[in-house]
Amino acid sequence: MYGWNCGKPVAAVSLGPELAASAAAASYDLQAYRFQAAPEQLRPPRVVRVGLVQNSIHAPTTAPFVEQRQAIHDRVRQIVDAAGAAGVQVLCLQEAWHMPFAFCTREKQWTEFAESAEAGPSTRLCRELARKHGMVIVNPILERDEAHGDTIWNTAVVVGNNGNVIGKHRKNHIPRVGDFNESTYYMEGNTGHPVFETAFGKIGVNICYGRHHPMNWQGFGLNGAEVVFNPSATVGELSEPMWPVEARNAAIANSYYVGAINRVGTETFPNAFTSGDGKPAHKDFGHFYGSSYFAAPDASRTPSLARNKDGLLVADLDLNLCQQIRDKWGFRMTARYDMYAEQLGRYVRHDFQPQVIKDPSL
Ligand SMILES: NC(=O)NCCC(=O)O
């Protein structure tokens, strides 16, 4: 079910008894794996240790906002420190990790959690931890863009291993499904599909709902990504059957690794809200089912983190596998981008007519 990596299942790796004991004591899931590539004659292996963090909220949504944020910061600091001790070189946190996923409520007070991408409290924490551990940290936050009249974005800030901000990417696709009323809060991103060249490889970030859009995944591939993260917040009833498929398929289709991260836990809000579907008003989104995992370009994947627990998933990725799979399958080489570009050029025109050839006998 989880595929074959160089002819074998993806192997588990031990991070040592101390880290295992501290994860058990602090009640978070800790798992580690290794993806291999075939040995080459002209290139040495290019192995990078990558981590994914899934976290629940750690204070009730009725607590003062400063306490809510601090409680999550304290928990995430604990897990990032463990990632540092495990030698993780690139780490990605989940979507809007620093706050409850309050976008179901449509209440505007939650925008108080939005912060500067460059200098807000969550970025400052990530910069400190990145410097401390010499680690690249992908920091997906709710961004307040003061320079543009307090526009709010859903943004992943990429912090370099020296604690510097390398750049940011803003979520391209905003959901309009179920209780995901995110369009009430922030705008469709305007940063394209940037790939960040870090000390440990070229990375991209496809934020949550963008995973349903194959061309969004493709954009990062065309710009040369070797690892694409998919920091998410999604609930069981809505998307759990899709979760194991989409990120794994993206890794195959684009010949890169994917690290898919989902929030965990059930978050209950003070005021009931409706879904506009005639069902009774309710106070929670449903269960964020965690289940973060890595997928590789050769269709292999790791097992998932827990459905109901915070967690740290570590994987050693040999980045040479990306080129090896591109050479084997030739998906990039055989794609017909000129033909797709021509069709898309026609499709976006107001006078577009679908190319349908009707059976004349009908
Ligand atoms: N956060 C977010 O975009 N969620 C939408 C639901 C989904 O994509 O499963």
C-alpha cells in the first residue's frame, strides 16, 4: 500500500531512546523514516533531514488571545527543539499554526491573530529557533500586510537556517466549501509559485486547499522544487478519503517529495455558527485528523502521524531521487506545455467555446 522505495518499503529510522522518551512524556507522536535513491557514479547522495509538525491548540478558544497564542508557541517550541535535537535541517509547521482555525465562525475578532510576516511574534519565534538549531523553518501564519492597508493573507514565511527571512508565499486558492469560510478573512495570494533555494535544497509551499489544484502543484515543479510542503487544516468528514491520495499523486506527477501536514484536534468556539445547509447551528468545525505524511516521486510514502495527537514526523530524503525519477518516467520531458498554454490562453477568454465534437447522428 505504501509503495516501494529502491525495491523496499520505506524504512523506519531510530532517533534514539531519549527523544522517544521525551515525546512519550510530552504526549506527542514521533516517527522517523528514510527514503533512498539509487547510487550514482557522478553525483554523491544528497540527503536532507526534513521534519513536519502537526499541533492542536493548547488553551480554550475562550481564553484571552495572548494566552492562546502563548500556549501554542510553548508547545511548538518544545516540538521544534526536539526536531533540532534530531538533526532536522528543514522543518515545516502546519497552516496558521499559531492560532485556532476560527475561520468557520465568520467573526472578525479572530483577525487580531494576524501578524507581520517579517517581524510578528510567531516569525520572531521561528527566527530564534532557526538560528538556535541551524534549521530552515517554514512558518505558515495569518499575515497582516500593513503596507497594503491591513490586507490579510494566509502566508508561509520561509526562515533560513541563519534566522533570516528568505521570503514568503501567499496561499493561492481560498476554499469555499463546508465551514471553511476563509474568504471572509483573506485574499487569494499574489506571489505565484516561488521556490526558495535554501542551504538544504529547493523548497516550495502549496498551502492547504491548493492541494486540490494540480496546476498549483505543477507551478512549484516548473520552478524547480525538490520538496513541496502542504501545510493544511482540514477535517475528517470533508476530506479524509482524499488526504492519502492528493499529496502522494502530486509527488508522482511532479517528480518531487511532498510533506503533507494536517492540524490535529477538535476546536470548539464560543458562538454557534451555521453551514448554510439547513443543519442545526454548531460550535466546532469537526475533527482535524492530523495524519501528516511524506510522499516520494517514486510513489512510496511513509505511514502517517496520529489522527488525535500532536506530532513530529522526520524523514531523510535523498534528493537525487527527483532527477532519477524524471529520467525514468520523463513526465516533465513528455508534457505538452505549449499545447496546454494554447488551450489555457483560449479558455481564459470571455468568448471561449469548449472543443466538443458532437456525434452528427445525435
Ligand atoms: N484550510 C483549508 O484550505 N481547508 C480547506 C479544506 C480542504 O482543503 O480540505
